[in-house]
Amino acid sequence: MALDPVIHAPARLQIVALLAAADEAEFGFVRDQVGVSDSVLSKHASALEGAGYVEIRKGYIGKRPRTWLKLSPQGRRAYTLHVAALQAIVARSGLTLAPE
């Protein structure tokens, strides 16, 4: 198993992990949870969309424009494989994580 270079960047990994736990998330929520600026999130979301991992939907709530992010089925598979690769690396190291 190999690490996915598209997901491996720390901010992208956080974005994908957050989206894996939800059907869809509003741009501002993702920005705040990941702790990045609008422009940084926009750049990473565009890269993830270009890889086919994230779907970006734009719309309005009343007259206010909003953007939502959603993990695509391809993105969910890529995230699952990436996590499995990380787990395999940890397992090969012999490190045992004790429950908190």
C-alpha cells in the first residue's frame, strides 16, 4: 500500500477526514475546524476536486452565497486506502498505541 500524495498533505488529510464523517459540510465550518484561511481551504479543496476526491456545490441560503464540500465515492476509497497505508506503516514499526 502506498500513501496518496494528494491526501497526504496535513491540511488535505484533515479536510478529507472531516468530510469522511459527514454527508456534506459548509465551507466555513470546514475552514474553522481545520484552522486555515479561506484562500488556503479554497486551494486545497480545488486540488481535491481536481483529483476527483471532493465535490464542491455552490448555492444560497436566502440571499447569502454558500459553498459546501462533500467527499466523493472515489475520495472515500482513497481516504480509506490512505489510512490503511498509515496503519500498515505504524504496524511495521512495532509501535503499540495504548488506549487513553
